[in-house]
Amino acid sequence: MLNAGFIGMGRMGITHYSILNTHPSVKVLAIADTSKTMRNILDKYLSVDTFSDYRQMIENTPLDFVVVSTPTDSHAEVINFALAHGIHVFTEKPLAMTPAESGAVVALAEKRQLVNQVGYVNRFNEVFVEVKRLLDSGAIGDLKSFTSEMYGATVLKGSNATWRSKRKSGGGCMYEFASHCLDLVVYFLGQPDRVAGSVLKSIYSSHVEDMVTSTLIYDSGLSGTVTVNWSDESFRKPANIVSFFGSRGKIIADKHAFKIFLKEDQPQIGFHEGWNTRYITDFARSVRVYVRGNEFTRQLDYFVDAILERKVDNPAGFSEGHETDVLMDKITIDAASVANPGTLQPDAPPTVTGLSSKPSFWKKISKRMGTKHA
């Protein structure tokens, strides 16, 4: 049995708790959150120890692993403290605010030989896993170009009151949305050699970007574009869309299905000439509990299994998360160098602030309860 602790109980913290609390090999012992309202709720309904300070929780509880769901600006600090105490770590994305921070986290995790994972949940989506397999098998031949897109209706009006409007807390489309989109590029294709024409554009926000676009270039000759927009109200839910064009065909995919076009029959992989469509229901495997999508359970079960089997080489580990941090940094630097009207210039380097859960979520909960958010 593995003893678990949770740090930060916002929307993602609750999601992860609901999944791991049902795992037959996991016992949740403690939760840390700076919100007094949240701790009061936990104390009333759960049989766990609660702490306002994650350090006290780690130092006073015999934990095997922690799940970190705090704002991005605190990730490196929290993770390093847990690793230094010999605790395995699952953290929400992105890994850290800068490549320097995430690189140091990677080094410490490797030194301590502790299991580590970043919550890039798309890596555990069955459609994207199948697309990865097809690309690696050469089903569409030599890749020539690609696109990676993400859209959602997250920010549809100007506001400076939430964490999303503050870059120093990890706000902005880059950290919250584009990180998923760019991680898929790293997952499918690896780190691009250079980026060009990057733009961070404000649509509604005053101090952070609402849209990210960039061209990614590989020395092999492969190139592609990234377009991310979290202010697109034509999408009811966030959507990731990828496409790949190769010498033998093309693939278009989202979280629910993929289409593959082939120039000739390939019976060995079950596809004919022309368009072939496969839906996630054609090959999805059931999970022990469903919360928001199979991939959410699959990623956490993989993490637990890795601890039980002492597998520190994780396909969604800190080293992969660091590569995504590097790519975000490349695009941010490139955008700052582009003389483009409407380009939002990045703020000064971020500094670590508090460790509270994302406040907009708890303001809603507190309002329903008739209390004030701590």
C-alpha cells in the first residue's frame, strides 16, 4: 500500500484525488491547502489529516508520493522539497516556470532515483497513442509538415482578478493551454531545432496572451505550425487537433477520433487506399474509474504502477516536461524579438508567490456556501 499526500485542492487536485482515492494500492493520508474553507470541508467529510503548509505535511506524514496541483509558480519549490525528502512526485503541468527551474528539478529527481511524472494527460489519450504508433511505424512515410492546434472558450472577457490574468502565477494562454499543445509536438516529434515568426497576442486580457502562434522547424526539413487560442467561443470544450502530412499519406486527429489518408493499401496495418476513420470507441480500453476521460485515470494508474515497479524511466516524466518548458521558452523569446503589431511583450522573469489553489474556482465554491474565500 502506498501512502499519498495532495498539495493544492483546486479543480485538478480534486480530480486527481477522486481517481487515486479509489485505487486499491493507494491510501490518502494527508492534504495540504492554504484555503481555510477547503480545509474545513476536508475535515468535515474526509478522514485525512489537513495542513495549511505542505512542508509540515511532508515532514509529519509518512508519505510515499505526493500529487502537486498548485499554481505553476510554486511547482519547482514544492517538487524540490518533496524530492529532497525521498518522495515520488506527480505534478500538474507545466513542470516549472523556466527551463532553468525544470532542469534543476530533473537533475534532483534523477539523482534521488525517484519516480516522477507531469500531468500532460494527452499522452495517455488512446487516439493520440495510436497516432504516435502509426507515425513511428512509418505508415504515412517521411513526414513533411504538421500542425498542432488547441482552442477553447476559457477567457471571453477582460479581467485582472484571477490567476489566469497573472503571468507570475503561471497565467496566460502559453502556460495553461499552449503547454498541452506543445507537449504533443514533443511527444510525437521531439524538440524542434528552432522556432520562427512567433506571436503572443492579447484578445481580451491586458497582461497575458490569449493566443499563441509559431512555426517550428527541424533540421531534417520537417516544419509545422502551432496555433493556440483560449478565447475562441466556437468551442464548448477545449479541443486539441493535430495533423501530419507525409510522403505516403496524411493523418488528422483529435481526442475522439483520427482519419488517415493513404496513397495505397496497407493491409498489414488494417487500412485501405484513401480515407480511413477510427473512433476512440473502436480501441479504447476500459479503466477502473471514469473521471473526465479515460486518460485521466490511465496517467495516474501508470504513475502508481511505476512506483510499485520502481520504474523511474517514465514517458511522461520530468525530463519530457522539461523539453516542453524549453520549447515554450524558445517561442516566448522569439515572440519578443518579432516586430509585430499586437504582439504582447513578455513580463519580467517570474518570482515564486503563494501556494494557494487557483482562486477563481474557490470563489465559486465559497459563494455557494455563503463564506468568503480565504
